[in-house]
Amino acid sequence: MLCWQLWSEFLLEWNLTRRYWFDTLAGLLASVLFFYSMVLGLENLTPEGLASLGLDLGPLLLVFAAFNLVVGTFQSIAYSVQSEAALGTLE
């Protein structure tokens, strides 16, 4: 029974993401820019930069964006289930 509830919440979240794609994209862009500014700040703090640590900025940003999308989806599903359970509308 729980599988069906999670699947329906996933489909609901997918439909909301498709409907409000611009909000999802803007949130992802803001998050990536924030992460990029943190990485640039870290790069300016180290004497040799991030290259001395073996970190490349491009793949690091792509991994962060993918991680943000996946975690954001699961977090919103968990929040939806929690709020429905708190309201008593979870079936």
C-alpha cells in the first residue's frame, strides 16, 4: 500500500515539475550559482587554487546540479507525505 502512495506522490511531483518547469529551472540555476560562488570563494582562499586539489569546476557543477534535482524531488515527496499525514488526509 505504501508503494502506491509513494508512486502517486512521485507522479504528482513529476506533473508539478512539468507544469511549473520555469520555477524548477530558476531554483536550480540559483542553487548552482550559489554553489559556484562558494567554490570561487574557496578557490580564492587557497594559494594554488582548486587545481592543486585535483578538482575541475565544470564536472563539479554538473554533479551538484544532478544531485540537487534528485534530492529536491525526494525531499518534496517526503514533505508532501508528511503534510498530508499531519492534516489527516493521507489514505
